[in-house]
Amino acid sequence: MVHRILADVVVTFHLAFVLFVVLGALFVRRWRWIMWLHLPAVAWGVIVEWTGWTCPLTPVENWLRVWGEEAGYTGGFIDQYVTAVLYPTGLPPAAHRLLGVAVLAVNLVLYWRVLSPPRAVTL
């Protein structure tokens, strides 16, 4: 039971990290220091997608599930909804490269919007 909870915590943290990679620039306008955490996270996310590396959180989660004598991702909210988002089955390598490009594009647009000076509104 403890292993399942720990595995779910790892998956939740993994999902939070993915969301931070994609949308973390939204926090930069209010807290500029987050940029120094976010930019390396974006680099890591893009590198993982482009190279096919496995994020270290994935084997940790799988190890916890095996250690807890679980067989895969069945049952529970975390397993049903969050895991499917992080680990879609049958995703070809080209799709991973496209996801990396999408992460870069989203972040370039967000940083452009967040860091550009506010424009005067004319009526």
C-alpha cells in the first residue's frame, strides 16, 4: 500500500513537472526568479523528447510499483487519468520530436508575451 502511494506521488510530481515545463513561463511575470528554474526545466523536457531519454522519475515509479507487487497502471484516479497523459502508448519517435518543438513554441510565445513591455491601450 505504501509503495502504491509513493508511486502515485511520483506520478503526480511528474505531471506537475511536465505542466511546469509547458506553462511555467506564466509565473515569470509575477516572480522573475522562476525563470532561472523554468528555463533549465524546459531544456530538460525538450532534450528528453528529442533524444528519447527516459526521465528518471519513470523508472522510480515503475520500481515502486513492482516493489509493491503491482502489475502496471490499473485502478485509481492517478493511474487512470494522470498516467495515461504521461505515458501514452504507441507514440512514435516523430511525435516525441513534435512534442519537443511544441514545448519550445509554447514557451517562446509565453516568454515573448510575459517579457515584452506592456503596450498602451488606444481607443
